Amino acid sequence: MSEKSTDESGRIRVLISGHLPPPIGGMATYYKILVNSSLSDYVDYRFVQTSSQKRELSSSGRATFSNLIAAIRDCIRFTQALLVYRPQITHIGTAFGLSFLKHSYCVLIAHLLGKRVLLHPHCSLSALYFNQSAEWQWFFRQVIHWTDGIVVLSQEWMQLSSIVPGCKIFYLPNPVDIMEYQNALLQHQSEIKKVGPLSILYLGYLGRAKGSFDIIDAAYIIRERGIEMIFDLVGSELTPGEIKLLHEKVGLFNLERYIRFHLQVDGIDKLNFFRDADIFIYPSYHEGIPMAVLEAMASGLPVVASRVGGLPDLILDGINGILIEAGQPSQLADALCNLVKNHSQRFSMQKNSYRIVCDKFGIEQHLAQLVGIYKLAISNLPVR
């Protein structure tokens, strides 16, 4: 007897594996939005946690003994959910490092049990493939062959078709709950010029790969030009020890008046940072579709970001922000100085940020696309 693929109401049965907070990060924020959405109105799904909620963000994806034990437990939990729930589709979220290794097991076991497998990497293709060794690239290609499709965040991932010919690619950028940021948006819809220095916000991991040291260099350049800005850097360190190095560099440049560090925030505290900011910056070295940038856009903020990964999918240069090259603090400084001097351009970018996020990145649009991907995966139709 064949296994049923739908519930009694005809809805597709899906097992979604991923990560819910704590700790808070882009991937955790995505799955929190997803499970709190109306997805259950369209499909019969179960969510299984496949990432430890007890670890620090800075330990994510690293080859440590504690992470290995946690990964084994995650794999066991996934296998149990697979056997008990018996879905037709498994939607498996992953990232780089140990996360991909762990979820490659999930992909394989689901594949061997005859389930349709959708792998959903929450990172850039550069981080997961191009910047890796030949051995890792070979392993990556094998894992992709075990899937029935890859759900990708950004246009950067379209290169995957030349890496693994015949691979099905489903483009699905991250969504944002627009209504959550309405108070911040109202604050930024006023054309009244702000008195005093502008507030520049960065929210996310803090570390070299996220451009945090470049932010300090840019702040130094800006101060030397005689322009005052206040930088709020909010988040946890990407690699152990980097926060200490960032503080030391701020002290070396005597920038304590201009750069403020804050612990990771969520809820109303995060919304308050978006409300009080004037410009959002994200000078990362590699990215998928950062949730923080979508949140900034929903708050009506212009964004200065590096031209990497999925960031060009979000930031239209000169329309809702400015794109710069990664690792170029002088470009970051120039962009910020130009926005400070040009209030009308900044206000236009504020409106365009909100318009773009409403048009392309709302949760309802996302759910419609996701359900469509599930239907394609079941029907085994070719991707158009």
C-alpha cells in the first residue's frame, strides 16, 4: 500500500526542519516568522528543531565536541520525526560549516526513505561552495544530487545550475512581517530634518566577516572629515574574541564618543533601534538575504550595504540605498557622508525601501511562493 501524500483535507504533508530562537540569528528569525504565519492554512506541516538552542551564536557551525554531540541529537530528532510523521516532502534548512554536514545526513536519510527533499541553504553560495576546498566542493555536489530541489535566497545561487547540471532551483527570498515595523516606519515618514548627528545602525553578528572592523575604519574617516555620526553596533560576536578586538580598535582611534556597542536584542528593544536609526549599514563580506536588512527596509530606512551575495537583490543602488564593495571602508564613509548631506535623497530612499519590501518581500507573497514550490516538488514538474 502506498503512503498517502496528503491529509484528509487534501493538503500536502511537509516536515520542515530548521532553527527557532534562542539564539537569535537570521535563520532562526526566518523559521520563527514561518511557524507564526498562516502556512498551516495551506499545508499540513510539522516543524522539527535541528539546531541546539543552548549554544552561543559565536559557536555555530564550528567543529567542537559539544557541537558534535548536539548535531547527533539533532539528527536523531529529525529521523524520529521523519518516521513518525511520514511526510511526502522534507524541507530542510541549512547553513555553512557543521550545519551543512549535519543536514546532509538529513537529506540522505529522507532521500533513502523515498521522500521528496528540498534543501534550503540560509547563506551565500560563495560561503558554502566557492570559498571551500576541492574536497568540500565534491561533497557539496553529491548532497545536491540527493535532493529534489534547492530553495535559494538570492540570484547569486542561480550559478548552481552550472555547478550541478539538472539541479532544480527554486528562487525564494526571505520574507519580513511588515506590520511589525509600522511604528518605526511612521517615525521615518516625516520629512522634518533631524537636529544633531545622524544615527547609523548595524544589527547582526559582529566580526571581521560582517565588516565590523570596516565600520570602525569608516567612522574614523568620517570623524577626520569633521562630520559627526553616531554608530550603534548591535549583536553578538561572530568569532570568540572579536568583540574585544573591536573595542580595542575603537579605543585606539579614540572613537568612544561615536561608536556604541550593544548586546543582541529582540522584540521591542530591536524595534526601538530601528525606530531611532536614520541609516542602516551592512558591509558584510558574504551574505544570503539578511533578515536585518529586510527589517530595516520595512522600517523605512535607507541601506548602505556591500555588493555581495543576495544584497543586490534587496538594495537598488541609488534607489533605496547605496551599494559598496566589501572591505572598502572609504566607500562606506563616502556613502554615509553623501546621505548625511543630501536629506531629500535620504528621504526618497526611505520611501523606496518600504515600497520595495511591500512589493516583493511580504510574508503572504512568500507563503504563496513556498506552497507553489511544494506543489511543484510533488508533481515533479520541471522548473520554469
